[in-house]
Amino acid sequence: MITRLILASALALAATSAALAADAPKSTAECMEQAFALAGTAQEKKLSDDKAGQVDELLAKMEDACTSEKFADAAKAADEINAAIGK
């Protein structure tokens, strides 16, 4: 049930995250929404263990940047995540 909720939320946010990924987020909430959407997209891709580990590290880096309000760093991490998942 939780997986379905996460997946549904991620799909709903995926459209907005694609548009927002080009620009740095403007708030911690917006930044975390982007990270959440990217996590859902990565989960859908069924990545190899190595690639999934890389994405997990990048997501942690992005979340740290979000909570530290370093939105440019978060945007850079988001770009790296998109590249890693082939988006």
C-alpha cells in the first residue's frame, strides 16, 4: 500500500519535477518534492545495484543540499541523478 502511494505521488510530481529540474528550487519544500519525484522515477527504472547505489548517494546529497538551503547544489545533484537514471 505504501509503495503504491509513493508511486502515485511520484508520478504526480514527475511532470512538475521535469519542468523544475532545469531551474534551482526556490524553497526547501520544492526542493524536497523534486528529490521525492526523482526517487520515484529511479525506483520505476529498476536500476542495477551499482546504479541504484549511485542514485541513493546522489539523492542523499540532494536532500542535504535542500535542507541546507543550497538550492544550486541541489539542482546540480538533480541533474546528476537524471543523468544516472537515463532521463
